[in-house]
Amino acid sequence: MEVSPLEPPAGFVERAAALGVAFEAGELERLGAFLAMMLETNKTHNLTAITDPTEAWTRHILDALTLLAVLSTLEDGSRVADIGSGGGVPGVPLAIVLPGLNFTLVDATGKKATFLRDAVSALGLTNVTVLQDRAERMGQDLAHREQYDAVVARAVGPMPMLIELLAPLAKVGGAVLAIKGAKAAEELASAKDAIRAVGATYERTLETPTGKVLAFLKARKTALAYPRSGGLPKTKPLGSERKK
Ligand code: SAH
């Protein structure tokens, strides 16, 4: 894919610095190249509703980089899974600025996985693997279950469903990070039973430029019953049978 990188808007580097992010040589250009590819592909395949370049730098790049507060504490060689990566957020921006970590970007849709593979190869990212797969299946596959030091996601579903998809993939002691909107506190409250059921505990909420990140610890092994198959995490989310 040959498109020229988007320039960061005025004030972008300062806003990133406020999040504790400093860029190494070439990283801003790679981030801009990623956005250019995403917006170009978006003309023919739906990847994002955000088409304004300035907004894309904030909503896609800064939002993703908020997770550095947790991910930059991981040792080199640690494994991070981005579930429902879609157009590559948050996984691709994170893989650009954290070259020492190994990223697995997962999406159930073939067209999304194809875009992700093309983008990763055009950007020359050697620390990224792309899988077309479903989180429910991976969570029951010993090659993936409890194999990741951190599992991250944005805009894949409500928290009770999401924690059932993400937590089984995290190692005990690993992190689960969900980028959420302004209603993060309500989402957290609605997922209390689900969080406990899958062996996670809530740790803290990080502020992003556009919302909040819910950070969880994978505290205990996940019971083998989870994640459930057949679409149950979505249609019958854990805790939904109990009256609130
Ligand atoms: N994370 C991206 C995309 C969000 S759209 C962003 O924030 O921009 C949600 C994506 O999750 C879609 O691409 C969809 O194909 C994928 N998805 C939904 N459920 C999934 C599942 N169970 N396993 C894997 N991918 C899933």
C-alpha cells in the first residue's frame, strides 16, 4: 500500500507528552503512515467512522497510547493480544511505539485481518502477528488460553461480554485493558459478576483524551467453563440472570 503519511496536527506531540509519551525517530511517521492506510482503505472497506485526519490522530492514536501507562511496564518479549482489532486500534499504534513487545492482532472478519496483514507488512512491523479468529475459540485453545501478559480491546462490546472474551487469554498476573467511553463506571458496575466469574479483579481507571480505560488484573485461573461458545457471552452475558 503506497500512501503518504499523515502529518500530526498542531499540539499532538504536546498532548502525547502529557500522557507520558515521547516518540523515537521515525515513530510519528509510521503512525501517520498507518492512519493514511486506514483512511485510504476505509474508502472501499468500512474500518472506521472517523474520517477527519485531525480527529483520527486523537481518537485512534492518542486513545491507543493511553495504554502505555500499563504496557510500558512489561518486560521485553512480553505478549500482548488486541482482540477485535478491526482497523488496527489499539494494536498497531502500540506495536509501533513498543517494538520490544510481541503483539497478536485478532479479528473475526477476513477483510479486517487482510487489511491488518497489509498494514503490518507495509509498515515493516516485525513484532506483530495477525490472526483471523474468534476470541471465544482462542480462549478454549491451549495455544492461546492464559498465554498473554496483557489483553486489550476497544469497541468490541459491553463489559460483561468483553471480560469473558478477554480474561481467559491473560496469564495469571497479567493485565486486561478495555478502552471505554464516558460511561465506563456504569459498564464496570454492570460487569461485577462477570469479572469475578472469570477470575479477574478491577484495578483502576485511566483517563484517555476521549474516554476512559478500565484496567483489570487476571488474579486467578479462569474456570474451564469460560469463555462459553455459541455466542453466549453476547446473548446471555454473565450476571444477566441476576436482578440488579
Ligand atoms: N478495535 C477497533 C475495531 C472495533 S469494531 C477499533 O476500536 O477501532 C469491533 C471489531 O471486533 C470488528 O472488526 C469485529 O469483526 C471484531 N469482533 C467482534 N467480536 C469478535 C470476537 N468474538 N472475536 C474476534 N473479533 C471480534
